Amino acid sequence: MTEPTSPPPAADPQIAKPRRRLWLVALPLVLFLALAALFFSRLETGGDPSRIPSALVGRPAPQVVLEPLPGLNRGSEPVPGFDVAQLKGKPTLVNVWASWCAPCREEHPLLMRIAQDPRVHLVGLNYKDAPDNARRFLGQNGLPYAAVGVDPKGRAAIDWGVYGVPETFVLDRDGMIVHKFVGPLTQETVNTTLLPLIAKLSAPAS
């Protein structure tokens, strides 16, 4: 007759608790190191940390039609909304902006200068904004856009895969999305990335 074996000793809860506590403390550090490694790897490989890869790059722009901003005029003519199907023939920048967005105010002088470039269309997608505020913003800072479509509920922005404002999409002359900038444009990104891209896209087809 065999003697009954005693059950294995239970884990000491006083040991398990410090282990769990150590893991909870270490987890944020692990996540931070992973994000830092991604950031520096993009810098070392020439990646622009302001550019987040988009599933839409390399695809036709979403075929949305947006109503114009009510009461917005250039001189005596109303500024139209935009129809993506009509944004063809030369490169287009679709700038997502809002009057309540502080970085949009920062990049606006650059947009005013870009608007003078005859090689490119510049259109605005006004995101979740009040019409009076949007008109006041453009009245105070200038109107760089050839067209302004309004997206009061943000539904078109979802189709475009917008993370936030401002964002700028670059379309080729056939309406394909070729690049996406996340965050405000800067003089550096305009000089090193945007202008060379516009030159490439507007060059005569070989």
C-alpha cells in the first residue's frame, strides 16, 4: 500500500505580487524603447518621422464630392467645393485643415506661397469646422485654396484615412495619391520633399 502523496506547495503570494509589480513597471519602458527604436531607424534610413505610411498611397484618391464653404468668395466669385474626379491634369495638394487647429495656422504662410506655384492645384478640406470660423480664419490669414470642400462630420476624412489636422496629400496628375504629410508642413519638408516631388510629377512624360 502506497502512502498518499502530499500536494505540491502553493505558490507564495508574497513572491508573485512583486513579480507582477515589476512587470507593470517595466511595460511602459519596453513600449517607449520600441517606439524610440522605430523613430531612430526611420531617421537613419532617411525616413521622414512626420510622414506616417498610408494604405492609400499608390491608390486613386477617394472619390468624394464636398460642398463649398458657404459664403466664401474670391473677389466677387464664390470659391467652389471640390470633386476629386475633377482634380486631374496636374499635381494636386489636398490640405486638411480647421480654424481651431493651431498647427494649421503655423503652416498657412507656406500654403500661401505654394498657391503661387502654377504647376500645382491646392485645395482644402475643411474638417469639423464652423463655417463662420473657417471664413474668418481665411479672411485673416489669406485664401491659398482654389477650392474648399467642407466635411462637417468628418466622414470624408475617414475615407481619406486622416489621423488629425493638418495633413496634406499629394496627388499626381491622374488623381493617384503618391505621398502623405502628417502634421504641419515646414520650410524644410517643403524644400527637401514637397518641391522636388512637385517637379517630378509635373515633368513632361517621357
